[in-house]
Amino acid sequence: MRRRTVTSGGLDELLDGLAPAPTPAREEAPASSPARDREELRTEFDFELPRGYVDDEGQVHRRGSMRLATARDELRPQIDLRVKENPAYLSVVLLSQVITQLGTITDVHAGVVERMYATDVAFLQDFYRRINSEGHTHAAVTCPLCHGSFEVDLSGGRLGES
């Protein structure tokens, strides 16, 4: 492997050549303008599980929230010994890191996700994929009876509710 040596003089010239041209000063919009409010990034999404998580006291928790994943969230499971022994465990660890609340439970750990019903874990995996890759919680569906197409929100809204 070759090493390149850069002298400080050459580096200064290189940086000067890469510096962007100064832009004219412009007025910034006030913090409470409608345009600024629309540009804010949504980082947490509410959901409602199809079945619900049953805790040790028998209480069912269906509503929760999930935050957007960071690069660290995606990388951390790769060094987890449980994932190294069983790669299928990756989604359990990943979901436990991004679920911020589940009913009254605020400490969602891998043990909680392990005890969820398979339908709820599948729902959460799809929900994770949607908010982290597509940026929304909507899905296009087709009615099996009339074959009409429409969009539903996976975040827990039920038909007829607004």
C-alpha cells in the first residue's frame, strides 16, 4: 500500500480551491413560520399492535412509539453475541433499541420483544422498514372484494376514526 505525503502548503492550496464561493446574505424566516414547520423532520412514530404485548401482570399493551433508527442502532446488533449465535435474533435486538414506549412500559428491551406474538413482531418489522426507508407509515392496499385501491395508515388508526 502506498502512502501519500501532503505538505501543509499543498493542503492550503487544495482547500482554497475547494472552498465554495461566498453567497450573498439573505433574510432567514422567523422560527415560527409555516414554511419552517413543514420542513421539520419527524423522528418518532406512534403505532398500535395487532394483538398486543401481555406483561407479567396480564396487562395488554397495544399502543407504542418507535423512533427513527441511527447508524449506531443498525451497527450495534452486529457485535451482539446473541446475534452472532443466531442471526435471526438481529430483528429482536434492533426493535428493542428503537421502540421508545409500549403502553406504560418505557424500558423496552430484547426480553420484551422476545415475548411478543409473532404477528406483532412481523408488524413491527414492517413498520420499522417503512419509517426508516420510506419515511412514512402509509401502505397502498387493494380491497379483496371490490378490488378498489386505497391507502391506509399503519400507525394504528382504525377505520372510521379520525
